[in-house]
Amino acid sequence: MEKLLDQFRKMEISKADLQTFFGNDLHNADCSKPQKIGRADVANAIRAILDGSKAMLDVVEWVNVVWFTDLFVFPDDEADSIVSVLEVLETMDEEDVVVTTDELSNMLSALNANEEYLA
């Protein structure tokens, strides 16, 4: 299980791969040892959008799993910075929401400085 969560954290596998192991309802999956998601992991997700290696919808799916399930946790000293960015990334699949390259770059800067992203 730990290897699978690590692979998802690194965006090497999809939500569907996790569901194969945990079942379709990841929000109620039983996990005795959640994987830590740090600022660097969120920054990697943003860079994947910027370099075109991941679609925005893939990142939104990743955000929804790491933020809204008990499979992953954030270090206390990084949580404010991480959540401030996830709040924006999570909306990228909503109608009329556009997150610009400049905004993504500013999110990276906030994560690197461990500061809250202020849109």
C-alpha cells in the first residue's frame, strides 16, 4: 500500500490505479499509514501543468484525492501554504475558471517560500 500511495504522490499512477487497490470510494478507504504530501509534491504537480506533461484535469483529480481523502496528510508546518494553493488548483475544472501561467508561477513562489498563496 505504501508504494502505491508513493507512486500516486509522485503522479506516476492514476486515481483509477488507486481505486483498483482501495475500491471506488477513496473517501472512505481504510489507510493505517497515510502518505505525506509536502510543498515539493504540490510544486511538482504545478510544474507538470506548466511543462505539459499532465493535463489540468489530471492535476485536479490528483488534488481531490490528496486533499479530500484520508490517504494523504500534509506536514503541519507546510499545511497553510499547501492548502492555499490546492484551493485554487481544485477549481480548475469548473466552468469559467481560468488559472493563468503567471498564477501558477506565483503559486510555485508561495510554495517555495512556505507562504500562503494570495490570489
